[in-house]
Amino acid sequence: MAKRDYYEVLGVSKNASEAELKKAYRRSAQKHHPDRNPDDEDAEHKFKECKEAYEILSNSQKRAAYDQFGHAGVDPSMGGGYGPAGAGAGAGASFSDMFGDVFGDIFGGGRAAGGGQRVYRGSDLRYNLELSLEDAVAGTEVKIRVPTQVTCDACSGSGAKKGSTPTTCTTCGGHGQVRMQQGFFSLQQTCPRCHGSGTIITDPCQKCHGQGRVQERKTLSVKVPAGVDTGDRIRLAGEGEAGESGGPPGDLYVQIQVKPHPIFTREENNLYCEVPISFVTAALGGELEVPTLSGRVNLKIPAETQTGKMFRMRGKGVKQVRGGPVGDLVCRVKVETPVKLNRKQKELLQEFSTAVEGDGSRHSPQASSWVDGVKKFFDGLGG
């Protein structure tokens, strides 16, 4: 697939200044970074595309070649010997420093620490937290145990044995990147010896074996605000994995999952429940007690209530975590047919049926209307 114009990728003009290039790259990298768009291949492609564009255009020599020859002028396929990214032409070192600053400002990783060692931001973590509906609506505080990588206390995250320090990588000169160059063309890539850190640990820490981090389980207290629902996330800044080489830690995201409730279902800030009522209550009316998340209330059932009738109790629902009015509790009544009748009860029902016989349209208007509709349907077929 043909590559897009680098200026178009960053959204700048061909006479854009160095500051404008840096600003455009920062904006595009933030938008398309894979950490912010998990499982999004298109975002990952765009992130790599803008990174490549900035790498070329921020280097004065590469930009001049690109402006004159297009993509052919910066084709990295021409090989050469390895050399430190900061050696030789000053433009190579300028790009390395600039890119490290931009990337580090955005994502907290890849910046040089004291002594030339490069540090990297730790990974973000996710923890799935199951809550009851009651706790989700009212809010709560829970303690969780999270397995994570933490900074090694023996070496303070440097990876080097106490009393020693990492040494500067001789392959890249501490830059973390090397440059392949042949004549006018050059390609900058991660140093194969130090893997971008800029330093080599010759005497590793015995506790973390040079990693600068160790595996632990830590207990955290999570304050869950009232009104959360399935899919909401709570961010605990700095509680993710420790960064490499003493870099800043990532964040922990607590993903909320509300367990099904035996009585209520929730839709946004409203609660719904089904209330079974007897045949007699439905016909004559009455009053019954129904539960809410804040206690019991009485529900008045008017005479001649049909199955499916909705009764709304204002303010008995949920107050959403993002604010707004408290929702309602909506009760749907369901008329229950009597079961396991004895002989006397069946006789009474039969007497009732005989008493209303011949006047069904008055006592059962829906049934009578349905029967009339069926008759018309069959009459139409006969015609």
C-alpha cells in the first residue's frame, strides 16, 4: 500500500516550523497511541505512521531529501555500519534528543535519567470488581489485592547491585539508539545491545536480577462512588506496574461489574421489578407491600387492574454517578392464576363463571374484542 505524504499525516504545511511539527506529532501520538486504543489496529497503524513521519521531518537532512525525492529519498533499505545515534552528523543527535523528549512528555517513558540511563513508564493494570446492586447504588469502599510489578527496594529500581551503577552502553554512547548510515542516507533504530536503555548493568541486583522490579501483591482501598454501573471505570493513579529503570508507575483501572439482582433490574437511573398479584386483588383492588432499595413501601392496586400495568414510584430509583435527578422504581404487575384448587374452590369459581355468563363483553372486554376479531378473520377467509 502506498505511503501517505508525511506532511498530510501530521496535518501540517510543507513550510511548518520545528515547533509546529513537534506540536502536531504530540497531538497525533496522544490520539492514536495503542495504550489509549486497545485492540484497534487502525489506531496502531496511524500511530506508527505519524511516528515515522515525525522521524523524517524533524531531521533536517532527511526532510531535505524527502522534499526533493519524496519517499524514495528516505528509503531505509540502503545499509551501512552501526554507529551511535549521536555520533557524526549533529542532526542525528538532535533528532534523538527531541524524539525522546516528545515521547517522554506524552507517555512518561523513554527519557534519560541521571547518568544517561533511560527510564520507561510502567504498564497500566485492570482489575475487575464485582458489586451487588445495593453497593453500586449506595456507594461503598472495598479492599482489593492486586498482583503487580513494584520497584525493587534493594536497588531502588536501577537494576544494579547496591553500591554499583549501570555503565554507559559503548555501542550507542548512551543514546539508546544507533544509526545505520551510508553516504547521504541514514536510518536510526533501537540499540541492539542495551535495547534502548542507554546503559548496561554489569553487576545486577540479586533480588530483582537486574530487572529493577519484583512481583508482589498489594492491598488497595477503592472508594466506589454511589450510582456506578456495569462498564464504569475507577482510575487509581500511580497504582499500576512500576516503571523500568526507576521510571514512573502506570495506573490501575478498576472495572465495575454489577451482579444480577433477584428482584430488581436497572436501566440507567431507573429500577424495574415484577410484582405478582392475586386474581381477587386484581379484580377488587387492594394494597400490598413492595420492596425498594431504601426500605418497604405500600403500593395501591386499583380495581380491575390487568396484567402488565405499570406503577411508577418517583425517586425510588438510582442517582447516577455523573449527577442528575434520582430515577424511579417501576413496578409491573402480573396477575397470577390460582393453582392447586380444592373441590370447593373450583365450585365457587364455576358459580362465578355462571353468574357472568352471557354478559362477557361487559366483564371481559378485551377477550370479547379478540373473539369478535377472530370471527371476522374467519368470515373473511370464507368469503
